[in-house]
Amino acid sequence: MDSQPQESLEFDTGLWHTLCVCCFPDSKRAKYWIHSLVPRKSNGNFAKWSDGRGTKPKYTRRVQFIDQIFKTYDGMDFSVHCISSTEADISKYAQYYYEKNITTTSQEQDTKGVNNLVFTVPGVGPVRIQVLRAAKLIWIYHCLDYLKQKINLNGIIYSDWFSNDSYTTTYPALGVSFVNYLLNTTNKNAEIRISKDPGMSEADLLSDWFAGWANSSKNGKVQPYIAAKFEEVICLSQNKIDWENLTFMDF
């Protein structure tokens, strides 16, 4: 699992955010497809969608990835689920959560004057998260809950590290821990896990590429060819790669 852009809103109501979940038969097949499809840098390390300084090298790498997807599509034994929402809709999800949990959630400003949501978590106490970050985390939870209903998403969900998460803070990996707390209220069979060392993680790499491809295309931040190929791949008949616009009304 991965999301684009990072796990905090950017205060742009029309900006799209995308969560991607790749579902594999088992860990061996996941590793096979990650190693087969994810491009590598010149030093042999795996690249991410956003890697690359020059426009041409980045474009070349992305086209390489897209070409591999179409070449191997018929043999793919995994599914890709991309969900996108605008920041306007993401904010509505956060507001809905706040109003529904008014007895255990409050708002306050921190010492820098930044608005925070304060969640009373049983057995933990008050947990403070900046409003723009909290909104994105609540939306991620709603996306995963939606996939629970749609594809019966269960089990361990290996994810990239969430933005600003750390094991050295008061609440280790706060973003992941908070989404897991929300998941535990509705889907006790699903749990997000992250690598202890984000630099060594491979499990989230395909999700990074698909989330980047989807989100960049929807936001108009890639070349027309790349955006057109995304529209083409989600329309293929076998429907192994799908994209949905999750609006607040869908909830």
C-alpha cells in the first residue's frame, strides 16, 4: 500500500490524492512481480515513481514501467486498486468523523498556532495530530474500509512509511498506529505494517508506482502519453487494475 502525495493535505480543494493497494496471492508472487516490474536506478537500486532529477530520465523510466505493465498484463495474477479523492472530499470525511465522535475528539492549537485534532484513545490517552495530517489519515482509513466491503480486504497490509512517522517519537509510527486504531473499530482482520528500515522496504514499491501513475495522471502533472496510458489500462477487459473516484456521497 502507498499513497500520493504524502500523508498530509496541501490546502488545495481541487488537488487529487490517491491510495493504491496491490493484492498478491502470496509473498513469493509479490516479490516476483515487484522485481519484474519496478524499474531500477543506474546503481541497481529500485526506483520510485518520483525519483529522478531530469525530465527526460524520469519520463524514460516511467515509460519503461508502463510498457512492462502492458507486456505482462495477461499473465498478472495480482490486482491493483487505486482510489482517489479531492482534498475537498477528504476534508468532508474528516469533518464527518469529528462530528460523529465529538465526545472523544476535540480541536486545539499547538504552541505554533497550528490547529490539531485531539483524539482520546482508550488505554493511550490524548493523541494530537495536525488537522491537515489527521484528515488524510482518516481518509486512508475510509479507503481501506471501502476496500473491505468491495474486495474483502483482510490480513496484513504492508505499507510505505507514512509522512512524519518515526519510531523515536512519543507515539511510535503515529500515522500508521492511528489508522490501525481506526481499522480496529470496524475491521479487526486488517492491519497495516511497515518495515523497521524504510530504505530496505520492497513490499510497497508497486503500490508507489501505481499510486504515482494514477495521481499524476488525474492531477494533469505528467505528459499526455502517460496519462492516456493510465486511462487505457484501467479500461482493459480483465479489469486487473482499477481506479475509483471516492466522493463523500459514496460513503
